Amino acid sequence: MARFAAVPEAHASLASARQVYAPGTHLFHQGDIERGIHKIVSGTVTVYRVTADGHRQIEAFSGPGEYVSLCLCATSPTSAEALSRVETDYVSREAFERCLLQDAQFRQTVFREIDKASADARRQATLLACRCAKERVADFVLFLDSRFAPKADGYTPIRMSRCDIADHLGLTIETVSRMLNQFKQIGVIDMPRADRFRLRNRQYLNRLAGQNDEADSRPHGLAL
């Protein structure tokens, strides 16, 4: 799962052009010849690939400060779709590679981003291989809470569809909806609408997702 960490703005030599994408439009498609690099300024992007049998695997949800299409392949291995209105700073590959060679600080920043992306990919692989459905959904709820700022009403927005979440977690839409509903029923989350939630029992979700060893604080008498 992508980490929405801000990238230092210290590379004036890297000329970029601001681009805007409406919800549902693509920044690029899988198989496109790599023309340049996108750095997200605002909005949320889903990064996915389609397998040979037609299955869509969402690899990440990327946000402000992150690079998209940061790879050395001749063609793009993934597609990137805007989930909301998205603004990016677009840099040609020639300018990007030139700055990569000439600017040591920029080079270190890019290497850190590549390292984080690799760590996220390993974590995602472990999640899919070793975790059951409720553990995967618990992990994703914590991810949303940590990555998206709550609105004025205190609720964290869910910007992606249930289908997007299912394709990211390797589950069915029905399973994702059932797990979220169970979390709501036992009082772990408050979810008045399908597109927002608020945590009510972080400790339980942390334990379920294997993120710490805190005591199980699940409401007594309620099984999940």
C-alpha cells in the first residue's frame, strides 16, 4: 500500500508541466511507451495491472508527493487512473534522467522512493499470501485512516470503490462489504455512509492486522 510521504521540493532544475485529470481518466495505460514521470500534486491515483487472463490487480493507491510511473522499463508495466480530480507535475523522461545524473540530492530522493515502493510491494505480497479476509480488510482500514486526512466532520473519506478495494486485497466485493459491515456492527468503526468512516477501536484493528501486541479490546460478547 502506497505511503503518501511528501517529496522534498528542492529540485528547481527539474522543469515540469502541470497536468490535470478528471475522475475516471487515465494518466497512462499499461503497455504505453514511457514518455515521462508524474509526481502527484493533489488527488488520489490507483495504480494497477491487468493479467493475461483479464484479472485486474491494483498494486497501490498513490497520493500527493508520490511519483507514478517511476520505472526503467521501455513500456509501462501498469496503468494509472485518477480516483478524484488529480493534478500532477509531469516531467519528460529526458529531463528526469538528466537531473538524476546531475543532482545527487534528487538521486537520493528517487532511490528512497524506489526503496519504499519495493517495501510496499513486499508487504502487499505478504498480506495476500499470509492473511485472511478480515485481517486484510483491517489492515486496509488502518491504511486509509493513516493516509487520508479526516474531513471537517471527523470522518475519513473512502475515495475508492468496493471493487477497487477488492481488487487490491485479492477478495470479492461481497467479502469486503461483509467485513466492513461486521466491523461496524461490533463498534470497531463508525460508518454512517459507504464513503466515510471513523475509527472507534484502533487497538482491535491493530492487533487484527498484526501491527502491534496490544490487548484485544473487542467489545465483549461480540464475535467477528
